Amino acid sequence: MSDKPRALGVVRLSVGNENQTGEETQRTRISKRADAEEMELVDFAVDIDVSASISPWVRPSLGDWLNNKKDQFDHIIILKIDRIARSVRHLSDIIEWCEANGKGLSCEEGFDLSKPWGKTIAKILAVVAEAELDAIKARNKASRETMRKTGRWPGGLVPFGRRAVKGDAGFTLELDPEYGPTLIEMIRRFIEKPSFSAVADWLNEQGVPTAQDIARIRAAAGESTTRLADPKPRGARWTPTTVQAVLVSRSLLGEYVRANGAVVRNDDGTPVMRSEPVLNEEEWAKLSDSVASVKYKKQKGSTSPAVGVTFCMLCGSSLYFVKGDPAKGKRERYRCHGNKSKGIRACPKQRFWAEDLYPWLESALLGEIGHLERMESKTTIDDNRAAKLAVIDGKMNQLLKELQQDEISAVAYASQVASLAQDRENVTSQEGPKPVTVWTGTGESYAEWWVRSSVDERREFLKKHKVKAHFRPDALAIDPGDLIENIRQQGVSWWDTPVKTSQVLAPITPVSLAGKPYRKPTTLTGSEWEIVSRWEDFEAERAAQQAKDEEEAKGAGEAEKVTAPM
């Protein structure tokens, strides 16, 4: 083995690789320095497209050497100080690490970092490098802001369905010929049937890549300059949350939107346009209404199919889902936590096993409406007053949000809102017809839809129609919410459902029997309509079904024995 110290060469190039000493030049000069210092160059830690602001320990290549291979080298050679650190803190950390691990560190600046004066000079250079980095960041920020103000695309991940096209004045966005039609079809499908899950399933069935994977595919083909940490397509699947991110972005209007959702605006408060709009204002308002009806929020740490639908019958607070731990014998359950913000304490003994609660809810709901045809409602109006008001209100809400985020000046906000308020006054002063809600059949029953739907779709459906299930240990009362309109459309009344203990307690049309005047039963939740189920009835029903299944299984087993060959 060689007695020479083992040297690791460190090479780094920032994002863009412009006006920098190239990789090969850095390698050559580091190799020459290793020879001059009589060291054996064992390898290079090469990080390309890595910012100087990133800590050495988290860089892809150098970080691996520092964290996992420190016993394979004795010395680090760099071309210049700013190749390994561009902040005083990072440089101090790497010097201390070298001292603690018995490593040397040298560079072309020619000072000895093993001596106090050498460390001092290095830190002075690091201060200069850090100041230069701050200047670069300021220049880049100013450049990007200028591009925003002129509607140019400054780079980054291109929104789904669009592509960056270079023109005389720089890059702008336009509808992507390949994926633009898919984006338009996404919007059409969602407005027709508001379900993020359904749109995500459709995209996955069609094999449509996500925006990140499209960028990776095109970068690999040399058709895109978007830089990503992992350049290889991952085959990522669409989820309800990724679909929602596309459909709520105001970039569909052609506006330039910051990461926090604020619109980039001109000095007069008007939005900066960076591309041709995918939707006009009225189409955007219609899409926004559909999104608002089923806005999806992933439940952290929860896979419950009933979160946001189940409530405590005693205090009205939402039931809290507690995940189980089979290894410790803990079962999944729901329990009342009360509502601290309203001063409501948790109700004692309001605990329900998840394996009981969801089947009970399912049985009561489908027992009442499962046989009915699932109908969908659509509200229409003969003029466009509602659409105009929705557009104006949407603009006013967006301006308020940006004012609160300090993204727009108070003067620009006041000017824009005053103009919009006048527009709204003009629209509301006009006479117009009232909205008309039309229910149309889907050709399948609620029970059929329930079987083929996913857990997320069921939860979205129940929340969209404002269905609430109120529990106590001995009873369940379901407020059908908007579904009562569907039931009314099919002419169902209290007396039409005698086969189940659960029932809509208030009839659609009040009826008085001979010699017995109609009396509306007292509701358990205080709502006008209820579907009620008693726990003892549900438990008996479940036990009977289980006994039936066991009997059928036993009969099938005996039949197999009889028909088995001797």
C-alpha cells in the first residue's frame, strides 16, 4: 500500500453552470495539486447543479463521503474555498469536522488551514464569498421579478397542461398540444361530477404522467430546461390532492401566481398575465364553485372512512378517530373530545369501536335509501347574473387575501375593490330569474354506487350533501342533509319504508290517518329530517346475517362432501 496521504477532490458547479470554472478544469487542477503535495488522489466528490448555500453534509456526493466514507481519505483538496462552502458558518463547520476527524484541507489560495492564521484568512474569504452569494441571490431575485412584471416565464416547474415556449422577449407559457386537452377534459369531468378521486382515477387509468414526471421526461429528451433533484421519471400516480392543486390554481386564468397563492400584480393592482388563459372568468367561477362543494383535505394520520361525517349526539362535536395498534392489542375507535374552542368538554362514555360504527352507519343509511335511484342535482339559471356575481366576488376575495399577505398595497387594493364594488352594484340592481335546481337519474341505486365507490368517494359524497351521523351508545340518528331533496323527488314518505327499524321520521307530505291525527315524532338531533337506528336492532340484524352466512357456508361444505368422488 502507498504511504502517501489519500486525497479526496471536491468539485461543485452551481445551478446553470454559467461563468464558472468547469468540471474538467477543476478536476485537472485538483489532480495537479495532489501531485504537487505528494498525495494519492483516491476519487472525486462531484456535485453538479448544487447551490453554494447547501450544507456540505447534505450535498449528494460530498455528503456521502463526509457521512459514510470518511475512513477512505485523509485530505480534502478543493480549487477554491467557495467550492466547498460559501458561508462562514459552513466553512467553520467543515474546518472543525476536519480537525475532529484528523483530515487536512487545502485549496489553490495557498494557505495552511492547519494553522490559526490560515483559518483566519479562510474565514475572511468565506465572508467575501458569502457576500457575493447574497449579491447573486439579489440579482436573481430582481431578474425574476422583472420577468414576472413583463409576463415572462422565469423558469421552474411548468404547470400541468402548459409548456414553456421561447420567443423574442424570453419564455412564455402556452397550452401544451400534448397534455393541454387532458387538462381541459379534467376540468370538464370535475364540473360534471365533482370528485377529486374520480378525476385522479381517470388520469391513472389513462397513464397520464404528473407535471413533475412530464418535466423529467422532457428534460431527458432535451426538450426542457427545468432542473429537478431526481432527473428520472418516477411513474408517480395522481392523487386527490394533486388533482386539487391543479384545479384551484389561478394560473388557469393566465395569471402569474406566487407559491403562496398570491397573484403577481402591476402597480395599478391589475394581474400580470403570463400566458393565454385556459378558462375565462365565468368558467373559473363555475369550477371554483364545484371545488368548494367537495374541497378535499387529507386527514393526517387517519384512514377513517367517516372523518368529518360523525358527531357526538350529546354535545354535537365531531367524533375523534383514534388509530389502533394491533401489536399492543389496541383497536381503532371513535370518541368524543368535545370542543375546547367553544368550552365544550369531552362527553364521558362516548366511545365507539370503528368496526361497529361504520357498518352501523352504512346499514342505517343504505337501509333507508339504498333501493332508491341515485340522482344528481344541477342548478341552472336563465341569465348570467349569478356567474357575473361569482366572478366579482372571487376577485374581491382574492384581493383581500393578497392584502392580508402584504402582497398588494393598500392604495391598489382600495382602487380595485372600489371598481369591483361598483360593478357588483350594477349587476345586483338588474332584474333576473331565480336559479332552478334539476335532479336527473343516474341509472343506478345508492346501494350499487356504494359497492363500487371508494372510501374517499363515499366521504366526499356524504360531506358534499351535508350528511351528518350523530351517535350515542344506544342510537344513531342521520341527518340526510341535501339528500332529502333526492328522497322528495322520488316521492318517498315515512310510511313507505316499514321493512326497516331505521326510518325518515318526518314524512315528505304530512298525512293524518282516520281517527288518529298526524304527530311529528321528536327528533334526536334537532334537525327537521332524520334516519334513526337503534343499536340493539342493528346488533340483532348483524348477528342474524352472520348466522345466515355461517349456515350457508356449512351447507356448501356438506354439499362438497356429498359430491366428492369416493
